[in-house]
Amino acid sequence: MAETKNCYLICYDIRDQKRWRKAYNLLQGYGERIQYSIFRSWLSMRSREKLRWELEKILAPEDSLLLIRLSHQCVAGIPAYNRPGVWSSQEEVYRIV
């Protein structure tokens, strides 16, 4: 049986350009960039922890990272109060590495 996936907003503030580029490239393999330092990803608990572990190897103590899990009800309601076509509530069926 497949693991349940949840939608996460991943926000970061990385002070060093080299670390920022490494984190950005890593996150591109996990989800979709929706703003400069904000990604949206559909992650299982296992893939979320793997991502956190990989990011912790890149980040320094002065960097910030915020992962926010959105409930399925929240994700379903997002298109109702935003611009049309900006946010699809479809879950990714594959991961690009």
C-alpha cells in the first residue's frame, strides 16, 4: 500500500549564495517552486524526513527553514480564494530527481 502524502509549503531564508543554490537544486527534485524561496511539495512522512535530513546537511545555523503541512481540506479550498489557475490541487504522481 502506498504511503499517504500531504501537501507541504517549504519556506527558507539562506544567507549564503552557495548554500542557497544547493538547497534550491535539492528542492526542485521534491516539488514545485511557487515563489522565490517557497516550494510546494507532496510528501510522504518518509520523504519529508529524508528531505529534512538532506537540507540539514546544507543549512548553517543562521539559515531558516519552515515546513508547513496543509490539510487536504485547506488544499481543496485554496483555488476558491485565489486567482484562477495559480494553484492546482492535484497531487504529483512522480518525482523528478
